[in-house]
Amino acid sequence: MKKNNTKKVFSSANFFFICIMFMFFFSYYYNEWQRNRAINNNFANIIFFIMTIAICAYFPIRFPLFIKTENEKIDESYYDDIYYKKLGFWSQLYLGFFYWTKCNDSISLFSKKILCLGIKNRECKFTYNNSEVKKIYRIFDFILTVISSIVVFFLAQEFSKMGIVYGLTLSVFSLLFAFRNIILNHIFSVKIGNEEEYNLSIMYPYCIFDGIMSRKYGFAYYGDNNILLQKDVFCGGEILKKYIIAHEKGHLKTSNRTKNLLLLFTIIFATISFFTSVGFMVQIGVKRTELIILPLIMYAVFLYVYLTLLRKKSEKDEFLADVYAIKNIGKEAVLKGLEVIKKDTLYKNYEVKLSGIEIDRRIKFVKEYKG
Ligand SMILES: [Zn+2]
């Protein structure tokens, strides 16, 4: 076996993140401090100071300046099929901001991270490495760091005024955060082929709580007609794979795309309206707390109704997808697939629900279905 070459390298990508985060908090804190001093609120200043120190102390852990790299190679002669995916600038930027479960291991935002998948029968092997970092990439990182730091410095000043900039920045961040799992699944999956007119991709087990994540066996993405499978589903035998693919295909076949798009725009619109209206009211000097709380209450009510409707819709969609699967691969195959899931140790240990529905309810539904 080849020995892995481990070495420590300087990460100019993390230098970028540390600089802009620090710049943001420094500028924001300075403004708050000035404001509190003007109204003689020393207590707020102390609280704010402690918070800022705590957040800044977290940066070096989240963004280490020196990264241990281990270039794990896949033995190309051993696997039948090998697939690659390159994660570029935007993916790495997103991971830096929103993938918090691990310290950020990007070396340069302009070099690529390479996701590689080797498949042989029921064996799936993933590697996740940094590609070669050229000197020019480092220069780009530094230029980007300087420009972004200046932008962030002014942005943070605007941010502390709690105006439109504050509203928009918070909206964008909270939306990117809300759709985190969908985006991360996208980033961490490798396309291996097609399933009829759909793309078929396998997901790299990126979550540290691997088991907890894997209660989701597959995903169907309408945007790019993609069926994503967990690595363990793809390599976990034909019965499970066949059922999950048929079920996810059912989601794509039976979904109403206009309705889904409308739902997406509604939440985006409501979120932006909420954050900007709070910011707007503060900025025009609305002092009465009730008036500022009003958008908050409206948004909370909206979220409650929206999420309730979404849960109902997704439950209906699940059964529709199973009906499609029954018509596609037959009742027996669907039941066998569900039984495999039921026997999964995860289900026994945690009694988790499969897309919000207990496994027994699904089995009962399929058994009683007469099409
Ligand atoms: Zn489903």
C-alpha cells in the first residue's frame, strides 16, 4: 500500500475568511460601542465586548491557518468505474460560511477540491482532496482578501445602522442557511450516470453524524432533475436501491413544478420583507417596540402556517411517490425495500421517521393500496 503524504500547508482561503470575519465584527462592534457610549449604556458595551471576543476566538479553530493535507489516492486499477467532481470557487466559499461541523480545510479558494468516487460491485470508495495550489491562486486569494475586507468594513457600518443593507444581508444569509442541507447535498455529490431522463448522483458522507444523516436514503431535486442516493443505498444491495430510485423518480414524476417554485418564491419574498421591514422601521426612528415587533409576529405566523402546509404537502407527496413506485416496480419490490429500511439498525435505535412518516404507516399504505 502507498503511504499517504501528510504535510502542513498555509491556507490562504482561511486567511481570507478570518480577515473578513474579523473585519466585520470589529467594524460592527466599534459602531455599537460608539452608539452605546453616546447613550451612556456601559452594560450593553460590556456584554457586546464579551460576545465579540468569544466569536473572534472561534475563528482560528474554524479557520486554521495551517492545514494538514493528506492526499488519499484511489487505486485506479482496482475499481471498475471512477468518477470525479471538482468543487470550485463558489462551493468553497459556501462551505466556508455554512459548513460548520468541521474546520474549514480549503487551501485556496481558486484551486479546486476534488471529490473522487470509485465503484466496484458493492463497494463505493470516496476520497476528498485538495488539488495542486499554484502561486497565482495565492495571489488571487490575497487580492480578494484585501478587496473583500474593505467592502465588509463598510458593509458592517451600514449593517449597524439597521437599514436596508442590514435587512438584505440578513435575508441572504438566513435563506442560504435555511437551504443548507439541499445546497450541501448538491456540493457533496458526484454524478455517475442517468436514470431515464434524470441524473443519478451519489453523495459523499460529509456529515460527521453519518448515521443520523443517512436516515434520508435518497433525494429528488427538481431544479436539475437529479436523483441523489446515499452511498450506502447505492452500495447496499439491489432491493433497497431499486426501491429508493423508484420512489425518488416518483417524486420527480408526480411533482407540480409550478407549485414548488411558487412555494420557494413565497418563502424568499416573506423572509426579505421581514428583515427589511424591521430594519426600515428602526432606521426611520420608530421607537415604539410594538411597531418593531409587529413584523416579527407576522413573520412567525407566516412561518407557522407555511411550515404546516409544507408538512401536509410533503406527506401527500411521499404517498404519491410510493404509488408511482408500486406502478413502476410492483408492490412486492416496494414492500421488500421498505422492509430493508425497517431492519436498518438506525431505525431500530432511533425510531426516526422517513421523510416525516413512520415506516409502519408506509408499509400499511403500500399493503392496502389497490391500484
Ligand atoms: Zn420521498
